[in-house]
Amino acid sequence: MLLALGLVSMVAANLFAGETLQLKLMPDREVILKGPPQEVVLKIDLSAVAAGKKTHRTPLNLAVVLDKSGSMTGAKLEKTKQAAMQLVDRLTPNDVFSLVIFSDEARVLVPAQKVTDKDALKEKIEGIQADGSTALYAGVKLGADQIEEYLSGKRINRVILLSDGLANVGPSSPRQLRRLGGELAGRGISVTTIGVGDDYNEDLMAALAESSDANYYYVQDTEKLPQIFAQELGGMLEVAARDVRIEIICPEGVTPLGFIGRPEKFEGQRAGVNLSQFTAGQSRYLLLRCRVNGDQPELARVKVNYTDDLNGGAAGTADDLAKVRFTDDQSASDKSVNGAVMAQKELLLTAVAKDEAMAQADAGNYKQAAQILAVQNASLSRAYANAPAAVQVQIRAETANVTNFYRDLDQGQYDAATRKTMQSQSWSLRNSK
């Protein structure tokens, strides 16, 4: 009987190992015409299984970094403190919490520690008062230093940064913050950023989050801050896979042209993309542009390695090879077009178009910005008919967003709130969030 139970356990382990992240490779068409080299877009789709009730979760190593500069006076700071205290209430003694505040300089208010006395932690939060300038860079670095105290591959290591103003003490460019985010990601630390109101630098906050593959939130209504903190914490409590490393290898005869909407570059025929985590049921995708000749059926091999939190932190893997077929029949090629991939390509190109439009509008070229969006909106509309229902919903929403933006830009209407909204939407599309 025990032997039988052991065999069942082994079969179950083999059945479910490596299945927490499911990998699918889908070219935008499966059959291409023979002849000169042609561009093919390959969708690299990763989906985490929807888990049932978890019997345990990965403990957190969490540093909250709060802006307490003078501009935070009033409702902003009060709602921020309320949100932070509610976050503490949901932590357990297995979690590590630290709190850094910054204005003219950054300082540690709560050193990294196990969450054993919630009342004492909340008392520290309640006592925060607003004053001074915005030493944002120093705040993030100090928060990361607190994470280092308990840094472990067996924990989710996350900084949550909240600010409402321009970084005006210390390094303050998106490039500098992107570099910092990349360095922290290399150490296993990701940085979620929350921008409040319309006076912070959205490019800086988005760059920091994107470079460490965390989350970025634009919050106009301070009443929503507790909801945003709860959403961020909820995602960390439901992590299914983390430390996700994707390797893409194109064979000779295929020229990789890069990813749509992402900065990662190929070195020769190889590229790597790192994603911090997947919550249960979450799907994310990359779109790779590549040029193939008329006799190379293999597009790319994709290998994925990750930490499987649904299987006790075991090493998980996934591996697949994308191929196409060739034909002399134009109709056969046309019939093989994948409407979902084509539509998702247009959604990502919409994010790229928004970035280009913002650059033009920042330079005062509102008509050119409006034209960029109008052209992309037409492409979105053409992709709608062949898209599956779920993607059609996204296209309808994006078409409405883009229509409003280009109408406003055509009339020279472009303010901080409009830019932040456009940039936030672009960020979400490019990062599949």
C-alpha cells in the first residue's frame, strides 16, 4: 500500500512539475510564401495556472518608501498613512517589513524586522509629518539597503515607492533611475512605484518600475491609495512563479529584429528577458519581430526558467520551438493568419505610438502628435474584425482612449493629467499588465 502511494506521489509530482508557467509560441501566420525574406511576428505567451486555495505562501521582504515632502501635506499624506497601516495589518510574523521616509534627505523610520508588533509599526507610520524637498533617489537606495538585510531567494523582495513630486535632491533623471532599477533587479529586488497627483515625473517613476519589472500606478484620486496598496499586496500574496528568465534563440537563417515595445536587445542570435513574477492566473506576452527566408521553418527556440511558488519554491522550466511552413499559394498563407496575434501586435504598436505622440507633444508639435495617433487608430480598427472577443474588448477601449487623445491634441489641449494618463496606458500595454 505504501509503495502504491509512493508511486502515485511520484506520478503527481511529474505531472505537475514545470506546469505552473505554461509557454505557447504563436507566429502571426503559420504559412508564409516562398521567395524573398519576410517579416514574421512571434508571440511568446506565458500564463500562470489559476491555483486553488494556497496552503502556504512565499514570505515577503517589503520596504515601503514614502515621500513626506511639503507637497504631501493634508489628504495625500493621511491617505498614504492609512494605506500603509492597512498593509501592515495584512502581514504575518513570517514577513519582513521596513519603512523609509524622505524629504530633504532619506532616513529609516522602521528598520527591517519581522512583523511581530503591528501596533508599534502603525504608531511609527501615524507619526509621519510632511515637510521639505524630494530626495527620491536616496529614498529608494535606502529602502533597497533595508531589503538587503533579509534578502533571500525564498522571499519576495519588493520596494514600494510613493511620491507626489519631482525628485529635486540627488539624481533625478529617468535614465539614472532606470539604471538604479536595473541594478536592483540584478540583485533580486523589484521596485513598485506609485505616483500621486499631477506634479511627479511619470517618466522617472515608470522607468524605475519597468527596469525592475514591478508595477507602476498613476493615482489621481488620493481616496484610492488604500485600494492601490491592497492591490499591490494582493498580487504579492498570490505569486505563482517568480524570478522568470526567458531565453530566446533564433537559428541561422532567421534575423531577429527586436521586441515590440520592449528595450531588450539581441546579442547575435540570442536575447534574454527577465520578469519578476506571475500571480496565479496571470498571462503576459512578448512579441518578437524576425525576418525569415523562404526555406527556414524554425523561427525560435524559447527556454524559460523560474521559481515555482505553487510547488514549494522548486525550479520550474518550460521549453518550446516555433516553426512555420512555406507555400506557393497566396490564399493558403492568408488563411493561416492568426487574428489574435495580429491584433495584439497593433495594441503594442499603439503603446509605441502613444510614446511617439508624447515626444511630439512635449516639443509643442500637437498636430504631428495627433496625426501619429490617428494613423494608429485606423490600424487598430482594421485589426478588430479578425480579433477574438476578449481582444476586441481591449481594442474598443484603446480606440476610445486614442480617439480622445488625438482630438484633444489636434486642438492643442495637452496638460499634465493627459500626459500621465497616456503614459500610464502605454506602460500597461507594453508590460502586459
